[in-house]
Amino acid sequence: MSTEVNLPTRPDAGRPAVDTLLEPDPVAPAPQPRAIRRSASGLPHLNVHSVLSFTRLEIPELEVFETAVTFEHETDPLLAHDALTDVFGNKAGFGQYLFRADSAVPARYWVRSLEPWTRWPAGALSALEPKREVIQLAEGLMYRFTLSVCAGREHVAGGEKRVEAFRAVSEVDDWFRQNAAAFGLRLLICDAALATLRFVHKGQRFKVPHAVIEGALEVADAERLRRRLIKGFGSYRKVGLGMLQLSA
């Protein structure tokens, strides 16, 4: 014999069951739809970053070509200069090229020019393909540097300019610091040492006193520094002095 049990009826008996997880919270207010901003044309304004909204910064720079050439062992700096001048059409420091001697390989010279050469210099035994380099010159950029330079007191004798090179490190240091702004740079670290370049040219012995300056600098004026990177520093650039080397 079975016994029926009548469950108490609920007020909503007979209504379809509702999942309580989907019912709105009676305490918290129901979320309101987000307002959409519209532009003057009436179209929705989307907050999306576009590449077109950024202005491309124009960073000052200098494009140069660098290479190295090795001459016969007896080639002195003046002979190397004559051969390079024949290629570039102008003397070193006149805005076309600069060069410096390699510190390890005799008769090997590093060359920096505004345009790549179209042929090897006469007497060259080997040479590297000119490599394009871009030197950034934005104000505030810092570089380590090395500069072999002949600086001193200039005077004219016999219709020719003569340079009496500084004989003390303090004179070189003062010269470089006092002219730093004119060179377009701000010195951070500066260390100078005296040196002498000796060579024989056509049977005559030459001795060129100069200084080797190393340290760190900051770009202060892009145009002024660009000019010095092209034309060089100091005197006797035809023997491979005056080319500023920069490294990050």
C-alpha cells in the first residue's frame, strides 16, 4: 500500500524553472550600457592608436663610407695622401675624405669619405670594400672617442702657414676644452698624451709632434660636429692626423 505525500505548493508553482545564477542581484544595480562617443559626423569614435598619429622624429645623422687600404711597405703618409687625393679629387680635410694610419699594420690606412671610391688608389696592394656607416648626431648622444691631432700656434713664414705644436699636455687639454663648443661637442672625459709621427719621404726625414686625445663626449651641436667629422681637426691632415673616431 503506497502513501501519497502532498508537497506544499509554492506561489510560483506551475511557472517554468529559472536558473538563479542568471537572475540579477537584487542588491547591486543592473549594469548600464556604456555610452558611445560619437564624432561630429555622427560615427562612433573608437579609441584606437593609429600609426598615423605619431610624428616621425628626424634624427640628425651623417652618412659616410669607411674602408682600409694597404700600400707597399715603403709608402709613407705623404705618398698615401697623394694617391688618395688622386682618387677623391681633393686633399684630405677639404670635405671629401680623411684618413689615418693603422696602429698595427705598416702602410695600412683607414679612410672615411662622403662617397665610396670608384677605384683603388695607385700602389694599393689590397683594400676593403667601402662600408656605409651612419653616425647619429642627436643632441645628448654620448660616444667614446679617439683623436690624433696636431694643435698649436699658427704663424705665416715665407708665405706658408707654419704650426708650432703644443709641447705640454696641459696646452693640448686647454685647447680642446676651450674649443669644444665650436666643435659641436661637450666633453665628459678627456685624457691627452703627447706623441711624435716620424717617417721618411723622398729621402728626407720628417717629424710631426702631435697629441692623442681619448675620452667621452656628448653631442652638443649636430651641424658643427658633422663639419668636423668631414673636415677634421687641427693641422697636418695630409699626414693622417685630425680624424675623430667615435664608438658607442
